[in-house]
Amino acid sequence: MTVTGELTQLSAAFAIDGDLVAIAPFGNGHINDTYVATYVRAGQSVRYLHQRINHRVFADPAQVMANVSRVTAHLRGKRAGKEDRYALEVIPTRSGAVLLRTETGNFWRTYRFIEGTHCREVIATPEQAYQAARAFGRFQSDLADLPARTLAETIPDFHNTPRRWDALQHVLARRPTRANRARAEIAQGQARRGLVHPLAHLHARGRVPRRIVHNDCKISNVLFDAAGDEAVCVIDLDTVMPGLSLHDFGDLVRTMTCFAPEDAIDPRSVVLEISLFDAVVQGYLEAARALLDKTELAALICAAETIIYEQGLRFLTDYLAGDAYYRTTRTEQNLDRCRTQFALLASIDQQRDALRRCVDAHVNGVHAVP
Ligand code: ADP
Ligand code: GN1
Ligand code: MG
């Protein structure tokens, strides 16, 4: 059955009253297939989001939805009646399931569409960076009392940087034809090998606590109020599972400290802006500081570098493997994405002292004006 055929099944399957009048692809996620659907009920339009879970990436979609249900219920309980757009709301099927498996073996879920919001692919102002970082920090701290064992590991070794390094070596050993085009990036990946282990060692030795974290804190995974810069809802909960707070902080820096898009064609446009970095640190610590221990606070910059590097390795590996994982819309997109990550690392190299001063000032409670 075609996707269009499946889409018409959804309106009958999910517990939505009203007639389906429009459905269209939505958003720019790299992993799932997302559609916005408009239903009309008693003359009123209501929108829902139907999502096909990528089951090549998430081997057990039922496990993903069990996690999502626990997390959304917990978040809702924290802010019941106060902020109605704070957490995603799962819409069940007519038989009460949170997941629909179609005859073709695809897995679909439905969320209420969060109206009056928009998603950003890039940061435009320090205020937005502050808001988004605070929202992800608040997300971590609101989940701190949910026992880690209640959530399954939906993708094993997700932020295991040594495993990501091994995956690159594995694809290189197959002598991929694209390796020629990526010679410079392969060399950069090798040159920064020193970033493979430090965070993984802290983790393996139990020096930093495992917490429930988001694991994919990129700018497009938080919805902003349409009328201003307020970050209202953290979305994309498929990878919420036990991990390190530092992994989340790393992704904040990776995606919110630079004005250029993740797939910028000219890596010279990729510059870490200290004013954005300062806003990220401020927003994140404002919401999560009480949670963090000394070792976590001391490792913030190391975490940022590790996650940016890891993401560079992941994009490079996928480019060499023929774009098997991330959605692409042009041939060199994964290579461009890899370049931006390595360019961001180079920009960190040039400003390391300023970043250190900024983190220290926030950690020690002395506000830095960069
Ligand atoms: P992916 O895993 O593919 O990144 P996401 O869950 O992040 O998928 O969703 C893709 C996009 O859909 C988001 O970036 C956002 O623009 C939009 N989106 C997701 N959930 C909602 C929602 N409940 N309401 C409004 N927009 C949403
Ligand atoms: C993917 O699903 P999305 O687009 O929000 C990926 C993240 C990467 C990100 C890079 C499950 O996130 O890990 O950091 O792309 N998600 C998964 O943009 O692999
Ligand atoms: Mg997403």
C-alpha cells in the first residue's frame, strides 16, 4: 500500500472525531515521516500530527511509545492546568493503543498539533538560545524524579562516541567510492581522535550520573510561541532514555551557538558566537543547575566538543555509506553537515579561553557580559 493509502486509514484508526479534510508532509526532521492533518468537527478545524516511526532506526516502536507515554504523563503531571502546551499529548487509537501497525508493517502514532507555535531550524537571537536551552534544562529537571529504570534504551549506545568512531572505521574498511570526495573530512576526523574517549571514560567509570535526558536537544526539537521567543514545548521524545546531562548540553551548543544552518554549504559561515554560547549556558544552568554535580559542571565544554565531534563522525559515516540513515535532499548534504560540525570545532579552538571564562562566570554565579 502507498503512503497515501495508509494516510486515509489513519483517520479511521485514531480516536479523532471529525472529517479529515487535508493532510500534508510537515517539518524537517531527519528520521520520521511527519504529516499534519486537518479535521473538521462541528464546523471547527482541529489539527493533529500523524507520524510514521522510522523502524529501521527504532527497532522496537512499541518500546519507544511506552517511553513517550511515561514521559508525557510525567511532564503533564508536573504542570497540570498551568501550561497546557508544555508536553506532547499522545492521541490513542479507537481501541486505546498508542501505536498503529498497518498491514504493510509500518508504525504510526498521533499527537495533538500544538497550535500557535513554530519550529526553528536555526537560532536568530541570544534570547531564542536562552529560551530553548532553558526549556531543555527544565525538561531534564522535571524528569529527575522519574526512575531511570522505567525507561527502555530505544537506541543502544546512542551517544557512545567510541562506537561511533568504530562505525566510521568499519565503513572506511569497505573502501567506499565516496571516500575520495571526503578525504579532507576523513583526515579531520582522524586528527581530532583525542575527542573519542574523554567523556566516554567519565561515563564508563561512573564519574557522572546517568539521568533521564532527551538525547536529541537540537534547535528544531523545541517549539517556540508564534507570537514571541518563548520556548513552550520540547518535542521529539523518541530518544528520551537514561544518558548523560552532558550529552544534552553538548547538543545545545552544537545547534544553538551559530547562525549558520546545520547543512551550510560554506563552512566559513560556521562561527561559534560567544553571545549565543553565553545565552545557552545561562538558560541551561538556570533550569538545571540544582541537578548537576561538580564533575558535570567541570565537563561542560568537553561535552560540547565531544557531541559536535560525534555528530561530525555520524554525518561522515552516513555520507560514506550512501546516505542510509539521515534524510537528505541533495547528494552532498551529509558531507556538508559533517563539515559544519568540524568547522564549529575549529571555531571553539579559537575561542576556548573565552568559553571557559563564560562557563566559569555562570557556574560561580558571576554574570559574564561577553
Ligand atoms: P523527527 O524525529 O523526524 O525529527 P519530530 O518529532 O522532531 O520528527 O517532528 C518533526 C517536526 O514536526 C518538528 O521539527 C516540528 O516542526 C513538528 N512537530 C512535531 N511534533 C509537533 C506537534 N505536536 N505540534 C506541532 N508541530 C510538531
Ligand atoms: C536526528 O530526528 P532529528 O532530526 O530530530 C538524529 C539526532 C541527530 C540529528 C542531527 C534518532 O535528529 O541524533 O543529532 O538528527 N536522531 C536520531 O541533526 O538519530
Ligand atoms: Mg526532530
